[in-house]
Amino acid sequence: MEAMLSHQHFPSSAIQRRLCPLNLHNRLTRPSSCLPLRAQKSGITEGSDSALEGKVSDLKISEQEVGMYQNEVVESQGIRIRRRPPTGPPLHYVGPFEFRLQNEGNTPRNILEEIVWHKDKEVAQMKERKPLYTLKKALDNVPPAKDFIGALRSAHQRTGLPGLIAEVKKASPSRGILREDFNPVEIAQAYEKGGAACLSVLTDDKYFKGSYENLQAIREAGVKCPLLLKEFIVEAWQIYYGRSKGADAVLLIASVLPDLDIKYMIKICKILKMATLVEVHDEREMDRVLAIEGVELIGINNRNLETFEVDLGITKKLLEGERGELIRQKDILVVGESGLFTPEDIAFVQEAGVKAVLVGESLIKQSDPGKAISSLFGRDISE
């Protein structure tokens, strides 16, 4: 599949310059996921650039150097979530046994960092079972992606209210199990009948009890709503895998991904005809994302993913003044996320400037998730 390989536009010399340990001044222009990018490239066996692979494989980059580079990127862009654990102190030996001391440096500082560290290992294992090139046949057989952004704009124009992205979610780290009688297909169908423009499907298993199989089952059940891959994306491989399961859009979290990773993944999504919902939590993340070319959909999460505290005022603050004007000039559609439980909440974020909302907990916990949509918006939005 040509689209699958066409995202690898980096010339060999550029990759060599960016990865070369001697070019320390260029480190900040290199994505922190340089090793995953190498792994993705080396995993492609059909039509791959052997000369490029040779140059990359010949480069010697120590684990310590990679860690130092990642720290530079994190500090320069204000990213508080470390992509993976630091190497930690040297191994200690007691007789024939060796162990690594647990300390503040190699312990997750919050739940989001814990999730990201686990996801990094999980994706590495999934890639071994299903390398990138093996997704080619599956992608060839997947129907064309649905217009996620178009569906939201159409719903907003039809109802005069924010277009709804209804979330199919069984559990969360902060709330535990949200719904015991969890049937993803039935819930998706109820959302669609209730007027949802799009659906968000959690695929993380350990922390949210979701799966890619749920995503695939909803798509194959004939649900017409465009589907968002709600996952903690740390590698491009996840985007391809999600697309092979029927995803039409993907979530990218600015507090996890450096700017170049976001740019790179947006380009991949455009090749696959997928939308990208780039999520921000504060002013610095919003400024970073607004400076990235190709961003069409921004989600403002009112929940602090480190403390899980919710404040709807975050949406209003991030859409005021010059930022709000720039968003209007670029015709970026803004999605309000988290803390939305009542018609008053919807009205508050709509007045702030959002044209879509992503809602999960306040819908999924109701006996009839479809009817819960009417309660959330204060009226029936299915017509």
C-alpha cells in the first residue's frame, strides 16, 4: 500500500544529521520517539529504503544519550510527562542477585505518566506480534475513513448546539468501573440513535477496560457515526493499527507528545484520511499546538490529567483574547472535554467558543445512554 510507506519522507542525510551524537545543537529538532521511529522504519520490509536503514543501523546512540535528548525536548516544550522511565541508578548486586533500586527518578509521578510508561511497553509487544508491514493488507480492505470533522460541523449547524462526541468507556482510573452491563455495540447504537455526531472508543485495557476489538465491533455492527480512537498514542504504529480496526480519527495528547511527533502523526493521519484531535490542558500547550501546521481540531480538556481535578474555566481561559481570535482565523474546531454534566455546562463552554463536546461519564452511567443525551443538552438533538 503506497500510502503506508509514503510518510517516510526524511532523506538519509537528514536522519543521519538529526541522530548523530556530534550534532548536539540539533537535538531539539528531533522527535523524542526517535527509537520508535527507527523501529517502525526497520520493521517495514516491503519497499523499504535499504540504504536508509543501513545508515540508521550503523549509528551508535547510547541509552544515556537518548535519555539526555528526551529531557532536553521535555524541558524546552514544557512537557511534564516523561515518555519512559529514566535508566535509574546502576544495578546493585547482593551475592548472585542483581536489582535496581526503586527511587523517585524511575517511579511514575502521576497516573498519566504511569499510563504512558505502560503504553510504551505494551506497544512494543504488540508490534512484535504484528509489525507495521503486516497491517498493509488489513488497511487495503478497510472502507474509506468517515468525515469526523464534517460530522461535527454538520451537527452544530443542524442543532445550534455543540456537536456531540459520545464516549464508549467502561472504566477510568479515577472512577473505577462506570458501567457493569457494558455492551459496546449496544451503547454505540444508543448514542447514535440519541443524536451523537461521532463516537469516541476507549481502547486501553489496563486502565480503562477498553480494547481495539470494541472499536472493530462497533464499526462492523453498522454504526454510521465516525469513530475516534481514544488511546494514549506514543507511536505511529498505533495509528495504523487503529485505522485497520475502523478508526476515522485519533487523539493526540500535547502533554505527552513533542511538537515534531504531533506534526509527524498529523501527516500520517492525512495520508490515511483520518482526523486528528489534538488535546491541550493549559496555555502553553495551546500555544504550541496553534503553531503547528495542519491542526484542524483542538480538544480542551478541563481535567488536569495529573491531579484529575476539573475546572470548566480552563476552556474559557484558553479561548479568550488573541488565542481565540487565532482559532477563528484558522477555522479550527474546538472540542470541550471533561466535566460536562448539565445543559448549563454545555451552554457555558459553547459561549466560550466550543462547537463540539466530548462526553463520557455523564452518559455512560445512565440506564439509557441515548436518552441521557437529551438530558445533557436539555432537549432532543436526534432530529
